[in-house]
Amino acid sequence: MHVRKGVTVMVEVRLAPDETFESLLKRFNRKVQQDGILAEARRREHYEPPSVVRKKKEAAKRRKSSRQKNA
């Protein structure tokens, strides 16, 4: 289950005719990866206070701007 802007979305893959379980599992994993469900779950695993979130965003912004200057 995935929540986007207050809407719950479940990943669903349907078994195609003559499809192996392994290929179905690969499609499912790819879809979960593309939707960012696991990343979101890991991010929400532990509560982070707003101050920590703000500091992480600022650090990421600094890293990104320093990479652009070097390029």
C-alpha cells in the first residue's frame, strides 16, 4: 500500500497467460521500486523531528550546489 497526497495506492500486477512466477515477481519488484514504496517505508520507519528533516534538506542542497560548481 502506498499513500500519495492522501490517496492510498496498492501495487497490483496480474499474471499474464503463460507467464512464469519469476517474471511476475520481477515485474512486481520493479513496480514497487519505481513507485518508491520501500524508500518511503524506510524513511518513515523512525520518526524524525522537523528540525532534523530541515537540516537534512539543507545539507542535501549544499551537496548539490557544490557538485554543480565543480562540474
